[in-house]
Amino acid sequence: NKILHPKTKVMLLQEIEEIRRNGSAPIVVVDAALLVESGFHREFDRLVVVSSSTENQLQRLVQRDTLTREEALARIAAQWPTEAKLAIADYRLTNNGNLEELRAQARRVFMESHSQTILTWEEQRLEQATSGADRGVGLRIRLGETAYYASGNSVDPPSVRALARSLASSLTGSASCAPRPFTPRDAPPRSIVRAHPADVPLPEKVALLERADAAAREADSRIVQVTASYIETARSVLVANSEGIYETDATCYLTLAVSVVARQGDQIRAGYEVVSETSGFEMLDRARPEEVAREAARIALLQLSASPAPSGTFTVVLSARAGGTMVHEACGHGFEADFIEKGLSVYAGRIGQKVASELVTVFDDGTLPQKRGTNRIDDEGTPVSKVVLIEEGILRGYLHSLRTARKMDMRPTGNGRRESYRHLPIPRMRNTCIAPGETPPEKIIASVKEGIFVADIGGGEVDIVTGNFVFHCSEAYRIRNGVIGEALRDTMLTGRGPDILASIDMVGSDFGFNAGTCGKDGQHVPVSDAQPTVRIPSIVVGGTA
């Protein structure tokens, strides 16, 4: 043991490090009889001790290893006393029965750990550097259509058991449910992390922000303010329930955002650019800080010389760079099944009916690698999937949690999401997209005699029930005789999302993504959206001209 254990320890740590770097598994479990005795348990985040009575240990050793009773007793005596190992364990399981009885002890657990680092560069210096971690457990009991929920920020077994007793004591009557055996889900990892941000030294991260600041200021002397933000988030979840689900997932989010202010005389304009993925530090090799900063600067400078936008009804070409913001904000929530069951969506009861142009196909896909709305499983343990919502104008489906799928007799889609362990999961979008068509985007622009080309959409206001919206266009241009003309500022689009989907009469062959954070019922979750270039023949444009 003195010869082999050190070498085995090094090999195991190397293998674990490789798994962690390539993201091939969300959790690593090492099973070793002398884990505590060797001190190797200190290398791990959590220690699980599975104990058994001395008599059971003896019987199993004699049967498994064909030992005599005396030999088995000697082997047990060579290890630490069980009580000593239990005293330092994070989790304790008693294995005096069969395998199914052992598994049943773990079925009540739902855990989440969340860590985040935020760096903000402003006024040519590091303005903010914060880091924090949160972890906790949420427990849910369902009686009929009513869910009872409790959460706490302590995950040690005694605290979890106390939380469960407290939750159960709030209910009246009696009910029982025979737990189902755990069944593995077909849910492979979707996003690969090659360079975990936690392994990157802090000075290297700060240097990224400094590079972004320098690139934006070098763009033009009219740039007067630059704010660059770096955010890394690591989230791990464990989901278990009495229906046989026992799943884990680990997701790494990385975000770089640059905001730029340009001034010319009394006129002040802003530009903003962000990249965000479920990726590691390698994302910044594809989206270099200088490029992100220059794009933010370009948008701010463009607005200084832009003409006031006209007002009226126009044909609008919405660029792929707008990234599906309209379909997400003005239509997407109407596909979420909790709105459907309450009758609050225009799509309620319309499966199989035409709800959009025959050129329009809309889907929500949680399996897209590296996208911000991608995970391996949802927050109820259901594997994520690609859900076709509208197919060539026909409504085909909704986005479901376990509860809404059960109530509406449909299959879960992997869209049961929650902001944290403090919240109940509800149906949410992930990566919501209008599918590309076959028309080159240049041909779409050339088809417009007089209209507006919207390169990107910024903020706005949306009624997520009706789909009524007012969007601010962060970059827009006039189209005259099929050619993009002068830049416009203060351009607003007003309309109703479902009506816009129904009116689209040209769909481009390109495809562009945006990333963001979606709010609903007080919960915020990471999402992305995408679309091709599309032509909207008639939409109300608000301007100041």
C-alpha cells in the first residue's frame, strides 16, 4: 500500500483534472475503501460514508472474498472505526439492506451550488471585483395540483431532514407514494468547457477588460466613457424525485459586455455589445475583447451622425443580427405551457392551426452547444430537447415542465427551469429561434423600395400575455430603392408579436444569435434567441423626424 497508494493518488487526480477540463462529466465519484485512512478524502468536495453493521460486514466479506471469520475481523480492524469516519462525513448512508433500500435514502435530495465572479472596469481602472458562492436545497411535495415548497441554504443531511419534516408538518392528512427505481436518462453533455475560468489567474481576466477599454478609446476621440464587465458563473445541480429521476448537471457561463458613451457637442450617444455562452475561457479566443469593444464604439459613434427616424407605417427588414429578440419577447412566452393552461396565451387550444406565415418555423432548442440557454437537463431532471413550436406556420407544441406536461397529457420537453434552489421550476424558454429559409438576405433588402432596415434591437417594453411590444432599435437605416441608406436614430417598432409572425413574407438564409437574461414571475434565467433576416411588409415605426 505504501508503494501503490501515492502513485494511484496521482493518477486519479490527473484523470479527475482531465474530466473537469473537458467537461465530459458533471460530477466525479471515487469509491475507495481506504479513502479516509489515506487522507485522500481531503482532495474532494464532499465525503459520503456508507456504513453497515459489523455483522453485515463480516457476512459480506466472508461471502465475497471467501475469507474466514477471523480474517474478515482482522481486515475490519485494520481500518478506521466506522464512528470516526461518520463523524467527518458530509453524507451518511446505512447499507444494512438491499440495493433498492440504499437508493431510497437518496431520493429526497435536490441541491444547487452557484459561484460567481464579477469584474467591472470603468474610468480606466478596475472599479469592482466581487466573488461569491451560494448553495442550498429545495424540497417539493405535490398534493394533486398543489405544490408545497421549502428551501434552505444548508445541505448537510440533518438540516435537510429537518427541512423535510418542517415541510411535511405543514400538510394535513396522510398520503404515500411508492418510489420508482432510478432510471438513467439519455442526456449527454451539450456544452464543452475546455479552459475553466476558475483556473485562469485574476490578473489575466483584468487584462482583458483593460484591452477592451483601450480598443474602444482608440476608435475615436469622441469616446468619453467605457465600461467593460466580465462575469463567470459556475452552477451545479442535483435533482432527485420519487418518480425515478436522479440526475446531475454542471454549467459554466461566461459573459463579456462593453458599454461605450460617445459625445459630440451637446449630443451624447451610447453603444453596447455583449457575448455570453455556456463556455470556458476559450470563448474569448473567438470573441476577442478588442472586437467586442470596437463594435460597441461603432454603434455609439454611428448614432452621433444618424438622422432622426421617420414616423409612420413602413416595410421593415429585420436583420439576423437582431438575433430573434422579437420572437422571444413578443411571442415566446405565449408558448410556455403555464400561460397556455391559464388561457392567457393567444396560442391556447390552437395546436394544429395556422398561427403564422407558412414561411415561419419556430423552435426552442436546449441542446445547442455553447449557447446561453443550453444545459444537459432542466431543473426537474428532464433531458433538454429541441421543441418545434411552429412548423411552416402551423402550431405544433408548447414548452413544458413536469407539472404542465402531466396536466395537459403531453411529454415533458426539458423546459422546467428555476432561477435557484429558492424557486419552484416553471416552463421557460431556452434558445428560441426562427428557422432560416432559402432567400439570400441581399435579395430581401433589394426587394424593398421604401422602408427601414433594423440591424439590431435594444431594449423595450412587452406585454408577455398579449404580445404587444414597443422596441427600441439600437441600429437602423433607411432603405431606398433596394439600397441601405443613411443611419437612423431613436427608431421604435410597435406592434403585436403574433401578428408580425403571421405577416412575414420573406425569410433569409442567414442566421444570427443574441444572448440575454429572461425575466418571468420574479425569476431570471439565461437564454439566447436567433433568427434569419426577415421582411415584415407593414409595421408601425416611431421616430422623431
